[in-house]
Amino acid sequence: MAVNRTPVLKRCRSLGLDPVYLGIDKKSTRELRRSNRKMSEYGTQLREKQKAKFIYGVLEKPFRNYYEKADKMPGMTGPNLMKLLESRLDNVLFRLGLARTRMEARQIVDHKMILVNGKQVNIPSYLVKAGDVVEVKEKCKDYQRFKDIVEVTGGRVVPEWLEYDPEAMKGVVKELPAREMIDVPVDEVQIVELYSK
């Protein structure tokens, strides 16, 4: 599998992104040297796409598939794309506070520690639906790893489209999020313009 080995803070700096959106508390103290040249329209669009791919940890081919799926859905393509990315299982775990970062959420799903509606799911890109129940497997709840995670993410605000029970380590997807419920600093209109060329 392709993995991007560029340091996270370096990528955040180059994309002009706050590491908080990735679940990372660190701040880079280095200043990014920007040239005075104005970025082209294509450059701006490409940067927005790279930002979305980096935040959600999606590679180019699956990202394009999400775009094509969003294009076929009723409604506007941009908000549909964000809704699809947000309803990935690894992202839902991150939003519930069952993982510190989306990468950690992806690993937890890969290690078969998560149940969706009582069935084991080990595909991080699995798309949850409204009414789905996402929970940590019973035998995994006592793992030190989850105790550490809950300690770190305890103060994190769970989005309004999710319901979380910290005692049972269980979350319910009340509804799929509308664009205004998603706090990701990505201009999806630019992504749509880039792909529709």
C-alpha cells in the first residue's frame, strides 16, 4: 500500500493547514518561506484537493472514486463529496474520540477491534449510514490503548450528527452530516472545478 512518509507538520505547513484538524496538538515553530508569486487558479484548486486528501488520508484513485460517486448523487457535488469523506468509518471513530488521529482510527479498524451494527468491520473506508451503531469490541474495551485514547480525547466535542456513550465506547450515527456540520477548512467548490475540467 502506498504511504506518504512526509512529516505531518511539514505537510501542514506547506498546505497552510492547522495540525488540530488532524488531531495533533503540536505546532510547528518554523516559518514557511513563501515566494511572492501569485498562485494560479489551477494551483489553488490542486492545493484544496491535496488538503482534503491529506486530512482524510485518502489516496488519489479512491478520492477520484468518491468524487464520481458524489457527482451521481442528488444535490450539489461539493457537499456530497464532503459528506462521503466524513462518513468513512475511520473518520467516524476519530470524530467519536475513539482514536487520537484518523491514521490511528484506520489502524484500529484494520486490527479488527470495531463492530458496526454488531458485525466486525475491518475496512477503514467503509461508509456508515444513518442509524448505524459503531462500537469497540467487548474484549478490546479493557486494552490500555483505549484507556490512553479516552484520556486524551475526553474533552473533544462530538459533532451533532453523532451520539456517543463514553461508558460503553459506543456511538450512533444519528444522520449523515450536512456541509455546515463539517468543520474542515476545505473549499470543495475548487475541487469540483478541478475535476470537471
